[in-house]
Amino acid sequence: MFRRMRRTIARALRFRYHMTKSEENSVTELPEVETVRRGLAPVMEGALVERLEARRADLRWPFPEHFAERMKGRRIERLRRRAKYLLADLDRDETLIMHLGMSGSFRVLLGNEETSPGEFMYPRSVASNHDHVVFHMSPRATVTYNDPRRFGAMLMGDTAKLADHPLFRGLGPEPLGEELSADYLAQKCAGRKTSLKAALLDQRIVAGLGNIYVSEALHLAHLSPKKPAGVLADKKGAPADAAKRLVPRSGR
């Protein structure tokens, strides 16, 4: 089933997912974050931050101390993703950690053309009074972070120690990674009485899955979200049929 979910996510990377009104306030989903990463990479990877404007002191949490000064003149070596976080690996072994929260988005101004990277489930703000961080890049591009609700975040951490950062410590494997298998889910969920939906939303089991895609995954696997997570393992702890339907690619 996770194979089908992969196709669902792949489609979401190209087309907008239509939400119900009750879903419109959900936190940004993993496929949205990945489309943003792909859209930002061409203008940010390998580029220098000539200047950064932090137009307020915080978002969800305070910005790093001396944020603008620390970012000035830094080269972005790589732009990657872990769960729902965008990670801009900088020179001198630091990483800028970014999260879109509920309403965050970026705009890119290149010459006279402005674009908004990412395929979102509902429209994002372009109101300039919600522009909170502006990256002035070299070669000439301006990348603006907009976030009306200010539930997003920008933090900095040591690249080599990122796995031990409080935001990433204990995160499970990526839903699109090779580590996720029927065996893995059976091992993690054997004997658990919590619901399947709650187990899959647990970031310690699978990183980055949100409400919409967990619901989609369970629907495609013909599994009730209310069933206990223990149904993924048989009496010996091996993957049950339910686990194989969720992750058919593992072959077990």
C-alpha cells in the first residue's frame, strides 16, 4: 500500500491536492515540503547569501542569535529535506533548519520574474506584511519567506550533529526511504493497542507523515484507522498481511 501511497505522493508533487474545509488548517504535508525544496534548489544550492533580512525577532521560536550576521556571506552547499523540515547545509559545517508550519511559503524573485515554489493543498499568502525573512542571494535572486500565522521556524545547528538535534533525535525512517518495510512496521507495532492511525502519525515510527497521507495510506490498504497497530504483526512478530499491504515493495 505504501507503494500506492508513493504514487499518490508523486501525483501530489505535480498536482494540487483538493482539501475539504475541515482540512484547510492542517500543517504543511511532506509532499508540499518536497516540492518547495525542488523549487528552491536551483536558486539556493551553490549560491551565496549576500544579505539576510529578519523583519521580526521570531516565528514559532526566536530566530538564532545574530541571525542576519551569521548568514551573511554564507554559501548554501545543499538543500535537502528530513521529514517536514527543509535543511540548508551551509559552509563551515552549519545547517539552517526551516519549517513551513501551517501557512509558510517562499517566493523567488529572479530578474523581473517572481515565482512561488511548491504545490500546496490550499493557496498561500503573498501579502507583503507577512514577509518575515528575505534572503538576498548571489547570483542575483531574492528569496522571501512569508508566513501569516507564524507557526514556521528557522533555526541553526551543527551539520555533523544534526541527528542529535532535539527536532530530529528519535525520528523514524522516511516514508519514501528503503528503511521502511513490512518487517520494520511489524517490529515497531507488535503488541501495540494504540490505533493504526496514531501509530503511523507517531514520528518516532515513520517521519513526516501527516493526517491526510496516513488516512490515504490506510484507505488504499483497506485498513480501518481504528484498528490496533498490533494487527501489523502476527503472533510470532512477523509481518502480517496488513503490514504487507501497507508496504508491498518490501516483498515480505
